Amino acid sequence: MTNQNVAIVGVGLIGGSIGLALRKRGLAAEVIGIGRRQSSLDKALNYGAIDRAELDLKKGVASADVVIVASPVASVVEQVCLALASVGSQALVTDVGSTKATICAGIEKQAKIKTLAQQFVGSHPLAGDHRTGPENARADLLVGKTVVVTPTGKTFESTTDRAEAFWAALDARVVRMSPAEHDLALAATSHLPHLVASALSAATPDQWLSLVATGWADTTRVAAADPELWTQIFSQNKTALLEALDRLVDQIDQLRTGISAENWSQIQNTLQKAKRTRDALGN
Amino acid sequence: MTNQNVAIVGVGLIGGSIGLALRKRGLAAEVIGIGRRQSSLDKALNYGAIDRAELDLKKGVASADVVIVASPVASVVEQVCLALASVGSQALVTDVGSTKATICAGIEKQAKIKTLAQQFVGSHPLAGDHRTGPENARADLLVGKTVVVTPTGKTFESTTDRAEAFWAALDARVVRMSPAEHDLALAATSHLPHLVASALSAATPDQWLSLVATGWADTTRVAAADPELWTQIFSQNKTALLEALDRLVDQIDQLRTGISAENWSQIQNTLQKAKRTRDALGN
């Protein structure tokens, strides 16, 4: 995929990191950064994440062979559809949103069938961070990380292949799933941890905050993420998130019952199971 | 407190780190490591955490001016009482257990009143890690960390002062609380995060574990801690832990209701409150 023009809509942590990676690897002829505020684009230029900045999406994507929409999930449908309406007929458009079913269905509703099948497929790089913005972007953010690519029944195989090749060129590990399956999985592996971290942080009485240590700090770390972005994600993946939350509440209920009943062997067994699962991931 | 003999009962992460710190700072005439297995003591000797190893607690503490009992919470009462029965009448004994009310009450029941008042006070350095053992010990583990010292109504002021001076010499920040207040606070700031991390890990369906990223990894990190040690801690702080858990379950219920009702401004407000609390701690 060398010598292509890549337009990135939204040059925050993910968009900026993709730009840095493309430029560092010499994978793109030109990286065009598209954003709503000149100040963000200037930052991205200064950090070397993009070659050129553009406030107007239509103009920015006009020459692009690949468009990556990396804006907050609530804006993805609109910006992907705008991009699809403005790019050449050979260009590929994908996104990096943390939810996929709402986004893909929204685009499917608005885009022309042929354009949709040939030019769009959803993506989700599992490489976020609670620190946002181009100042935290890193050229290696995606290296070794998983990117889920989510074709629907309508997507042409060649479209999916192109998106997968784009991510593979950044040394990401590519996984293919349906949008619905992605959302079920990510509700459990990403959206629920954010909800739990926030609940734990919010439920800690102020007068004891001076007594927190690494356990609390680790378990609540992602509660520092952007509340607006995460409310959008919860909203777009409501049903799957509630299902994942029910599984957690069941587990917590069992632990609570076991502690009340002083059934310590049950408690130790659950902690052992949790440790095995956690240890398998490494640090 | 230089030129004193310090005996450390249990040379794991905390005990080993205290030994390293004392030796590096030249604060002790001799650091005596006491343990049940020669292999752990040999490790502690190799890592430079102790000057001398002793399998027999009575012999190990005989010459000590200060005894630090750093064994799993379920063994602390027994080992503190053994130490109090074997040390000289001027020696100070303290522990590093993660719970305080059960431990202090257990010791109060068994030790002679005068010995108790003059020679024992409980301590809890908030400096654990999910990695245990002397191989993870570090001379700076306690630097800048909080150590809670928990006198009871019976403890002499001079006893508490001595324990506080010991921890202050290792550059820890010392906080004085009653055992009961300590347990209420730590239930919220330490024991509950461990329970939640384990519940989240255990509730994640196996087939999706390959899709976890940093959010899940952070939020579940302490689920890798030792299940036996943590079952003991939950057991010793059952009532306060259940209270803290109830507060969390209330918070989760509110979030669940808000998500079901699509009350997104409520959700965003809770995430914002959680973020403010988390941001105040720093990374």
C-alpha cells in the first residue's frame, strides 16, 4: 500500500498515531489530516503526524486512496457518509470506532449499496488509552495490537482485504468479525471495564482517598478517560453492555453471598479462577 | 533508630523490601530474617535483604530491638504473640498486615496488658503489589508511601511514637488511625478493588479474552494477586468489605438503570465525577 494518499479525519490519539506510523514507515505518499479545529491540526503537524492539514472534509478526502475516520463514535456515521460521497470511486473508507453495529447499520442506511460494498468496511484498533489527543500519539501504538475488521453481509471480500492489508502494514494483528459479534465481545472486554472503573472511583468515599494505593489506582485507571466519548460508546452498545454488566453483577452477587456465609473455599476458588484468567494475559 | 537489631518475620515482598531499605540506609546494626522455609531465607540473603537467616522465631527475635511481622494476615496474631513472649522487655513489635481490627483484637486477647501497651502497635504499609516474594523486593518500595499505624485505647503513646519513627526513617508518610477506622477505609480503597478486579476477570467469557486491551488489563491487574492471602484479608475484614461492596453495587445499579432508561446526561455526570476523583490521584 505504499505511495497512496491517506486522509485521517480526526487527529487525536488514534488518528495521530496512525499518521505517525504511516509517515515513519514511508507507507503513504501524503498523509492529510482533517479536523474541525485548526489548533488540533497544527498540533498534529508539529508532532509530525500529518503532511498537510485541511479543515474541509470534502476537500481533504478528494485526493485520498484511503480515508480513516477517527472521530468520536457519535460522529462516525455522518463523517464516513460525507467521505464516501466525496472520494473517488476507487478509494477505501474505514473508521476506528469502539462500537461497530450502530455505526455500520447507520452507514448502510445512508450510503449507496454499491459504494458501501466496494468502499466501506468498519475497523476497531484495540489500542486506546485514557490519555487522548495528538500529544499522546505514538508511531508504535498499533504494533502488535489487535485491529478488528467488521464486514457485513453486503461488504465485498476485496474491500475487507484492503482494510486488513492497511492495518497489517502497521504491524497490527487483524481479526475479522461481524459488527454484532464485535460489540458483544467488546462490551465484555472494554466497555464493561470502563463502566466498572468509573463505578469504583465514584463509589469511593472522599475522606478515604488519601489511603488508596496501587490496587485502587490500577483498577480505576480508565475512569480518567473522556466522559463524553464513553457515554457515546455506552449509548451505541447499550444492549450488549447491559448483558455483560449482568454477568458481572451475577459474579459479584455470588462473591457477596459467599463472603456473608463465610464460604472461604468458594471465595478462594473464584479468586483462583480470576487469577488464572488474568495471568494468561501477562502484565 | 540506627544501630538497632531488626528482626523481620516473613521475608516476602514487604518484609524483603523493609530489609533492603534498612540495609541500604545503614539504619540497622543487624537485619535478621525469620522464615519457615530455608529456600525463601536463602533468596533474601542472596538479594541482600537480610544479614542473617533464622528458621526459629524465638531464636531470631531474641536479640532484636524491633520485630516486624510480615507474614500473611492469618498468621500475624500467632507470630506477634510468639515474638512478644520471646523478645526483651524494651523491644518493639509491629506487623504489616492489610487488616488491623481482627489482628489487634486477637493480640489484645492473648498478650499481657503491660507487654501489649508498651511493646506492640499494628502497622500497615500501603505498598503492596500483585507480584510477591523477595525477588520483587525493592529498597524504595515504601518511599513516599503511606504507612497506617493503629494504636488501640490500650497502646502507650511512646509505643506508637516508636513505630511511627521506624516507618518515617524509611521515608514513608505515617498516618495514625484506630484499627476499626483503618479497616473501614481500606475495605473501600484496597479490599474492594481486589474483589472487583477478580469479579471482572472471572466474569469475562473465555472466547473473548483475545480481544482485551489496556482497559481490561488495568482494571483486572490486581486479580493476579495471591488468592489465599486475599481470601484471608476478605475473611478478616468481612463486615467493612460488605459495606464497601454495597456502596459499589448501589453505584452500579444506578448506572444500569440510567443506561436502560437511556438517561445519558446522568451517565455522563457519573463518569465525570469518577474522572475528577481519579484525576486527583494522578497516574
